[in-house]
Amino acid sequence: MLNFSDKLIEAIKKKDSVLIAGIDTTVENIPDYFIRKYYDDEKNEIENLKYILYEYNRRIIDAIEENVIGVKFQAAFFEQYSYYGIEVLHKLIQYAQSKKLIVIFDGKRNDISSSAKGYSNAYIGETALFDKKIKFFDCDAMTVNPYLGEDGIKPFVEDCERFKKGLFVLVKTSNPSSKDFQDLIVDGKYLFEKVAEKVHEWGASCKGKHGYSDIGAVVGATQPQAAKMIRSILPDSFLLIPGIGVQGGKVEDLKYFLDKNKMGIIVNSSRDIIYAYKNHIHSDFEKSSFIASKNFKESINSAIN
Ligand SMILES: O=c1ccn([C@@H]2O[C@H](COP(=O)(O)O)[C@@H](O)[C@H]2O)c(=O)[nH]1
């Protein structure tokens, strides 16, 4: 079985893309014509939710799969629909896996070690159930929040080692308030630099055959200055970069995130892809998302190659 970092490298080479599509769909943003077509008056709201949310995202995945290496499912957008949304998430993860796409669960999880272990079991590890061990979601990687420190991260790292999975630790996020805590000075360094140093340490035990670590960092596209500093601390980790487009991150700045091999990045775009129909690229939402993802892939490639 390939390490996560090796799987990423193979997918990047095969698809000539570093693009990840963020699946952040809410029902109110699904085109009216799609809802009108599939809403069944004979069924209740929940049955309609489950069908429409799944079907819209499934078609987006079909439309964009040739331009992206994977999909990032943002937990919030499924959890807002209670366990009905989680059921749709589970089905979509399986669908993306059937298409051989890399699946990242973006839940930014963490807790004390015993509880962190439960999150890790669910999304990248396995859960003991009677005399069996079940891999419930079996994602390739997940995002974690480092605020609780090392004992809250170790359970995830151990599962990465055991199951060849990946982790993206929040280091410098894309939102304006990221400065509130992440830019505080601790022992003469930014807190985000301290976190990056820890990511480097945690990743030393999980390296793939290409020499990259399976423990990476989330660094917002809106943070090119921080990215240069983080890259020098993390020379062989993948950076997951959200915040391009709607949040103001620029494709031209991605060069600051690259490693010495001009690699080591994956770039997420959510709303600009899943709701591309709103930009009137095409009257059909699938074609709109296809065109948006193709344009993204090509503009990123010209900026980093
Ligand atoms: O620093 C971070 C960490 C995570 N995110 C997530 O990425 C997507 C971005 O969505 P867009 O529509 O492309 O802006 C979303 O799921 C965030 O929760 C982030 O934006 N910044």
C-alpha cells in the first residue's frame, strides 16, 4: 500500500494537476432548476434532502474528476443536516473512492488523546466493534487543529503510520483573524512557526518513498509571506492551500508555497467550483463546474511550472 504522500505524487503526475475540489454544498445554493426537477412532493423534506444533496455533489464529482486529484469534504456542510447529512457524506466519500480520487476529510478535529483517537478511528483508522475492526470512513487524509498540543495529535499520527494515511495540521489559516493567535510571538517566533516546527517533528516517522512526509500543513493562499517561512521549516511536507479565489488568495502567489523541487502543494477551491454555474459560465451546472475546474487547473499549472 502506498503512503499518502506517494499517492498524492502519483495522482499529481497522472492528472497533471494539484487541484482539490472542496465539496461545501448547501441546499440553498443548488440551482433552482435542479431542485424543481428532483424535488418529489410525495416524499418528505429529509428524503428530498438526501437525494438532492447526494445527486448534486455526485454529478459535480463526475463533471470535474479529470481536472482534480481529489475532493475535500468540509464536515460542517454535512453536519448542518444532522445525521442525514452525515449519511450523504458517507455515500459521497464512497463514490469519490470508487472514482479513485483522493479523499480529504476537513473536520479540523482534535481533543484530549482518548477522544482524538475516536476521531482518528472514524476517519483514517479503524474502530473496534465486537470482534471486528471497521474502517468506517477510510479517508486518505484529514485536517486537525493543533491547539491541544502533542497528545491530541499523536493518535492521528500513529494511524497515519499504521494505515499510510495523511494529516494536514492547521499552521497558518486563510481567514483574516488567523493573526489573533497564530501571529503571536512566542520565544521570539510566530506561533505558527512553532506549530510548523512540531509538524516537522511529527512527520519524521511517516515518510514515503519519494521522501515526502505524510504529515502536512494547512497554509492559506492568502498568507504568501507566512508560506515562505513555513516552507523553510517544512521542506518535505505537503501544504494544503485553501483560500484561493473568493477569499482573496492569488494563483500568482502559489510560487511562495512550493518546495525546492517546485512541488509539495495541493490547492483547494470550493465555492468557485461547486457553484461555478452562478458565474454564468454555462447554462448547465456540470459544464460550468467542469470549465471552472479546468481553468483553475491550467492557471495553477502555469503559475507554478
Ligand atoms: O485556513 C483554512 C482552512 C480551511 N479552509 C476551508 O477550505 C474551504 C475554502 O472554501 P472556498 O469556497 O474555496 O473559499 C472551506 O471548506 C474552508 O472551511 C479555509 O478556507 N481556510
